[in-house]
Amino acid sequence: MVGNITVTDKGDFIREFSINGKKIKKGMYSPLRQVEAQREVIRKIWESNSSAIKKFFASKNFDYYRRILVVAANQDTILNTNRAPKEMKYKILRADALIRQIEYDIDHRGNDEYLESKKGMEEMAQSYVDLSAKEEINYYDYYKEKYCNNISISIKDDLKDKLIEFRKNRSNEMNIPAYYVFTNEELDKLVELRPKTVEELKNANILTAIKIKTHGEEIIKTINK
């Protein structure tokens, strides 16, 4: 994800990012809770495939050997966990800190802890891959639908504000009422259709010929800017 992530003292995740210069701040689903939920799914699968004896002796260490970790993969993301609860703070990392964290965990393991062989780790990793749904997702369409509508709204809101500002300045300069430049109804049509040239403005039938002659070029400059 783009943007910067802050974890509050209550453990909530807040994401901040900009779209066309407009700063947006919004809450997001806790990726930590999502990973915890995923671990519970893996636990149920493990239990369904384990003998009663194995479950009896190994279940108490299940969470310990399947630790929770959230990694922010975007290298431009600023991750702020200064106020995060202590039990969460060290479970959330940037990608460039991942290797260092793994090395730390290995160096500080207990004497009774074993290290899995490379082959064993690959087999376990492959077992998780095999459990994954074989669903082909078109991420371009997914994120386009999820975010681009909001971007379009943001652009329209910004353009409307710029045109209102232009109308105010223009009416003051020429000492005329604001609706002599364009009415609110005409404003909405300009924002919706966004003509890029004076010719497009004429063909759109939004403004009268005199308004286009008097203000058309400046309106187009404002839209294109």
C-alpha cells in the first residue's frame, strides 16, 4: 500500500497518503489481526491432520513456532509505532528490518529450541502454498474499482473549487455579477464534461456565445491547469 502508517496507543492502524495534493487520513483493517486470524485457520487445519498424541504434546507450542509478524513492503512507507502497545510494537516491521529480526530471533532462541532444516522449512512453506486458493486475481481491475472512483471524485471536487475561485476573481476584476461568468448549473456541467479546448466548450453547449467569447479561454486554462 502507498502512504505512511501509524499505530496508535490503542493498537489501531491509521494510513495517510495524498491524491492530487489532497491529504487523506483514514483508518485501515489491522493487518496484525488478519495474520492472527490466518494463524487460527492454519491451527484448525493442523489439528484436523494431526494425531491425538501429537496434538497433546505439540499444541501448547503451536503459536510459539508460528509467530505473528507484519511487514510493510513499500520501501517509501514511513512506519510509526512509537505509541503502539508494547505487545504489538515488535511484531510490525519495515521490509528492510526483516532479516535483522530473523537473525535476532535465531541468536536469542532457547537451548531447548530446535532449528528446522532447510528441506523441512521448504516443505512447510510449500504446504502453505498448497493450501492457498488457486484464484487468479486481476489486481489492476481490483484496485481500479476500489480506488479510482475516489480519485475521480477528488479531481472533480478540486476542479470545482478552482472554477469557483476563478469566477470570484473574474467577477471582481470585471465588476460584474458572478453568474455573468457562469451560473452554478453551468459550473456543474463544466466540472462534469471538462472541455479541454474552446472548440470543445462551444460544442458542449454549456455557456452562451457571449460568455464563451468573454471568458472561454480563461475557463479552459483553469480546467487544463
